[in-house]
Amino acid sequence: NAGVTQTPKFQVLKTGQSMTLQCAQDMNHNSMYWYRQDPGMGLRLIYYSASEGTTDKGEVPNGYNVSRLNKREFSLRLESAAPSQTSVYFCASSAQGRRNEQYFGPGTRLTVT
Amino acid sequence: GDSVTQMEGPVTLSEEAFLTINCTYTATGYPSLFWYVQYPGEGLQLLLKATKADDKGSNKGFEATYRKETTSFHLEKGSVQVSDSAVYFCALYSGNTPLVFGKGTRLSVIA
């Protein structure tokens, strides 16, 4: 099993460009999450999807959109990237009834210039 | 709202030293408590957990006890190794929202 996979691993964007971060899990988990990690700020939840077909805002949703494409895949889109969105982005998933035990992907390091 | 406060790092220890990383929480009700670890270049992994007061979670030589009276869940290890160098996150889950993480504590262990 690959667990949680994320693509790309690294990305550099110019201000105003758009891109989509991809995430997939092969553990048949119901819930999926997107976080950003910044120095001194820990992990902050951007959006999550408790189950296929639903999405909810987390702590820092502004400037992002998400799509739960199917049970396996949960993408994060930046429509118009800003330097403040320079960060490391982590996707995670959890099983039904076990939202506290999350499995994380390896992360995407995004730089916006 | 729910929150987690961890001691600020970085923490630098010599190999075989005793480790304590403090974590306190604020939550309504009776949350479950967790420690996650992030090794360099990787995502977070669940290290240990405790779901009710006085429970002790343990894994890989690490321990933490859920103390309701002091709202704490401090992480301890008796003898750290270089391979324990990582960032450690305390987290809570109260059932209302997804996990709430602390800001993380970076541990460096030198030989």
C-alpha cells in the first residue's frame, strides 16, 4: 500500500498563477484533510472532507478551493497564488469513526514569488 | 475553542538524556489526546494516544499520561537517541471538529 500520496513534491509559482495540488489515498478512508505548515505556526487546517461528497472549511480556507473527486482523491486548488501561500502543504486521511488517527502524505513544498 | 499549548523549542539533548516535552490543553468535555511525530522531510505519524483521564499512551520508548486535573499530556522518554530527532506535535480531539494541533517542538539529539 502506498498510503497517502501527494503530487507534486515541489512547486514554484509566480504571484497570480493557479495550480492544483493532488492527493490520493488507498486505505479506503472516508475522511480527508488539507493542512499547511508554516514555521512557528504548526499545522493549520485549510479544508476537510468528512466523507465523499462533502467539504468543510477549516481554520484558514481563504484563497483555496477543494474538490473531493471520489473516495480516494481530494485536491486543493490555488486560483491566484500569493506569496503568503508559500508553505508546506500536507494531505491526510482517516478512517470512519477514527478521525483522530490521521495518516499523512509526504507534503508539497510550494514557493510563490 | 479547543486549543493545545506546547513548550517552545528547539530542544537540544545529548544521546541517552531524559526527555520531557510539555503539553497542556483547553477543551470542552473530555477530549482524546495524541502525540504525533514528524521526521525530517516526512509527513506526521501518530506516536501515541490516550483517550481518557489517567490513561498512559506509550510507543517506541515514549510515554505520556493524560492528567485531567492539570489538563496536561507531557511526552517523556528515558533515554533519547539520535534517531529521535524530529518535530513533536501534541494534539487533541473532542469530537466536534477535526484534530487540533499544537505548534510543534523540534528536538535535536546529538551524539
